[in-house]
Amino acid sequence: WSSTFREDAVGHTHPEIGLILNNIACVHYELGDSKRAESLFQEALDLQREAFTTEPTFLKSVSTLLSNIAFLHAKNGLFPKALIELEGALQIQQEILCDEDNESDAILENIAHIMAIQKMQHGSGNMEEIT
């Protein structure tokens, strides 16, 4: 199990461990195991909080992790939770990283998409009227 080997080499709170857990969570999600994916995403987020640094690569990985968690919440119909995670990812991109890679556009599109789905579910018309 590669994350255990890496954990032994760099330590449990090393930022790279959070990235590895994020990737493993994505695999579990793709295999249809949303519960395990959610657990691993949360573990990765907890590790990222513990290992916090202002290094841009680390912050980009936190933003990606938050976006992945948001995607999982949205797929499970938990739209308010998804929006909270996306807002966190957007804040990192805009306020801390100054959106060096124009990642904010994708995050804003995801926020708009989730808000549109919410409006559709609450009978606010068709998708063309909302978007």
C-alpha cells in the first residue's frame, strides 16, 4: 500500500500524504464507493489543515481537494455543502493565490451549475432561463 510506505518515509502530517489520500479517494469514487471516498477526502482535508503551509503548490492541492469534496457532495444531492466547499476553493484561488492559473473560472462555473440545479429542483423554471 503506497500511502503507508510514503507515510513512513515522510511522516503522517506531510502535505504529500493529503494529496495521495485525495487521489485514492478519487479512485474509490470512480469505483462507486462514495462512502469510502468521502472518508478519505475528509482524512486528506484534516491532514492538510494539520500540515498547513502558505506554499502555492500546497494551497493549490487544498483548493483541488475542496473542489473534489464539493463534486462528491453535489453528486449526492448535498448542494449547500458543495457550495461551501467550492467557496473555500474559490477563496484560496482568488485571495491567496491571486488566481495565477485562472482556476477561479472553473470554480465559478461549478458554483453557477450547482445553483442552477438547486433552482430547478425548487421549480424556478427551465435551465435556459437560469443560466
